[in-house]
Amino acid sequence: MRITFIGAGNMASALVGGLLANGRDAGSIQAVDPSDAQRERVAAQFGIACHAGIDEAGDCDAYVLAVKPQNAAEVVRPLASRMVCSFCFW
């Protein structure tokens, strides 16, 4: 299963670290973040691919929103055309 984290800050880092600690292959995880510094930090720390935009990330099996709630609406718009089925848990 290929997982894409939308956001590469503290929340994503904690989740990625947990996945890797439990045996997930770094090649199956990627992150998208607009910040060059965040992408570089997360890529170096965890060995995962990091991209500036969702279009660079390609396809995946699951998206994990790892952004602040006030940014969620803006961030999910580009994902709408990629979703076949979506679930929202609040």
C-alpha cells in the first residue's frame, strides 16, 4: 500500500516515524509539502520521497491529511479529482 501524507510537519513526522518503526518500507511512503525546508528535513530524517505538489506525487492507495484544520479545505481541493471513494472522520 502506497501512502501519501499531505503535509510534512510535526503531525506527519510522528505518523511516518511510527509506520517506519513498525516495519513499513520507506519506499511506500511519500509526503507533499510546499515548504522546501520541510521536504528536505523529512526526506533526510526518514528516507521518504517528498514533493512540492500533489501532481508530482503520482498515484497512491491512501492519503493522510496532516495539516492544520484551517488549511484542510484548501489542501483537499486538488485531491477531489483523484478520489474514487472518500471517507471523512471528524
